Amino acid sequence: MGRLSGCRRGDWGPRALPKAIAALSRALPGKPSPETFRRAKFDLPEAVAELWSLLFSLLWLIHQKGVGSRREPPDALEGQIHFVKWMLRCHGYGRHHFYHLPEVGSQGSCELLLAFSWLLEYFNLPERFLCCVHQVDDVWICSCKDLPSYRVPLDLGPKGRVDIRYIQWLLGKLRFQWRSLYASQQEQCNLLNKLLQQLESENSCLEGFLEWKHMELVYWQWMDTVLDTRPVDNPNTVKQDIILPEILEYCNPQYLTEEMDKIEKNLEALSQRLQEAVNRHRAAWNTKVCGCSQRLQRLPELSTITMKEIQEAVGYELAALEQDWGVKSWPHGLHRLLFRQAGELSSSEIHQMTRVIQILRKEEARLKKTLRSLQKECHQELAILTQGLEGVIWVLPNS
């Protein structure tokens, strides 16, 4: 997947890949079958439905914290496929063949495997789903009192005998207390069994995660071979059919704010890299200009006019470079000029208008320079042609 460039291949043996996939399956919620990954490599249709369900369950769990109002997940496979495509597009997945997969879930298991691997790296899935074991529904009920020291009052009759009905009442009360104690102990055993099952599940996830981290490189080396067998994407074939309002239904304002903060940070980093690239190009141009100036100073045969023309050419080249950098941040194409009343322009519009005027003036100067150069060449060619004609006087037009 492009992340193994220069990495050393480990010596894990022939059974390393099945072990790595099995460890990954244990570390993920739902415990997908490792056989699904093998079928997906060969693009078998048997793995399509399970991979769509896996992608949907992972993305649904990831975005549960961002749901504004609780909604039931779509039951139909077509609705799940819509949700997966929307979310992957929203997060920037750029594999265009993926978005052309049919929504009936009949083919494309290898493309789904690539999408899952991208999701695995983008969200760092095993670490994301690791969680601590929480003891829930703890209860400790004990109705066992100090029975040996508990004295039962006896209701004696007139002759000092115990009434049989009183003994029966005490027996019924004892049975009721015994049943209550048995029910409480059974409830406690069920809760302990539930906690033990949760511990076993968490322990299995932790073991799978540790084994996955040890053999993760094997999986990505295998995915490099899978990616090499797939066709190269054509960016012009993808359709921008994502519907943002339907995506926003699954997210609350806090989640959207977090995503906008991420986008803002990415744009700032991109702007900084572009500025650094411009500075490097500008420094390189300045170095070339200084070198040319030094070489020109050592050539006495060049006249002052030639030196001036060269300096002007270099200046136009630098101006063109700055213009290219400035134009990149402004929209291209045909612009319509409108008259507006005074006081309606904002500061950003004034800045944009000033920038456009500067660009047009530079373009006008460049075109005038080109026109003078062409006129000079035409004059020279006409002068050469008229030298062979006797009795013809060539008068240059007024420029």
C-alpha cells in the first residue's frame, strides 16, 4: 500500500500470513472470518456481502459518538452500501473503482479489501477498538444471618405445647427465605458469568492485538501484492454524486466541528508546504540571476543595450513566475465585469480586484514586449528583402 518502501521483509515462515490475518480478525469487533480475506484477494463474489457488512459495522461504530439523534441502522444491504460509500468519500478515500461498484453487492471483493485496508490504516482500527473491562451490574446480596444464634420465639399453648399451625407458618417462612437466597445467589452467578465472558472476549482481543502488532508488516506486504494486481485509477471517471445533507444526518455539530478543525489544520500545513516550495524556487531563480549577471560582467563584447535587454527578459521571467504563483490562488476563466455602487465592496473584494488589475497590467507589459520584438524582427526581414531591389527605397513606418 505504499507504506513499506525501504522496509525489511521479516523472516516469519510460510504460515505467517494466515496467522497475521487471524490475529487481525480477533482484534476487530465482530471477529470477521479470516477466510473472507483470502477469497477477496482472488476477487471471489462469496466475500462481497461479508466485506460490505464488515465495513458498515466498523464505520457505524466509529460514528456512533457523532450521531445527533439516535437512528436505527439500515437493514437492507443497499442502504449499508450507500452509508459506506458516503463515509469513505467524506474521509477522503480516493480509490475511484470502489465508487463504481454495484450497490447490489454482487462483485468487487478485491476493491472492498483495499478499502478495508485503507480504513484499517486511516483510523488505526485495532487501537481504536481497544477498551478497558468495566464491571457492570455488580451486586452482592446475602440473606444469611447468624442462624445458630437466632432464636425463634415459640407460641406455647395452654398446656405448654407448641401449636402445629405456628410450626407450619415458620416452615413456610423458612422456605420463602431459602428461595430468596437461592434466587439472589443465582442472579449473582449469572452476573459473574457475564463478567467472565466479557473478560474472555477482551482477553482474546488483547491477545489478537499483540500478535497483530508483531506481524502487521506481513499483512501490508501481502496488500502490496494485491494492489499490484489491480488496475490503475483514472481520476476523470469518478462521479461526484455524494449528497452532503444525507451524511450530516449521522453527525452532530460537535463531530462536524472536529472534522472542520482537522481540515483547517491540513490546509494550513498544505499552505506552509506550498510557501516553502515557492521560496525554494525563488531562491533558485535568484541564484541563477546572480550567476548570469556575474558571467555577463566578464563579457566585454556585450553592449549596454544587450545587457539591458537580457535584464528585462530576466525580469519578465521573474514576473511571470510570481504571476503564476498569484494566479493559482485565484479562479481562472471568463469573468464578468459589473458596475456597482460605491461603498458596496468589501475588503476581500477590493483586494481581489487590486490583484486582478496587477495581473492584467503585467500581462499587458508582457504582450507589449512581445509586440516590439516581433516588429523588430519584421523590420529586419523586410530590410533584407529590399536590399536586392534596385531603385526601391524602404521607409519604416512610424512605431
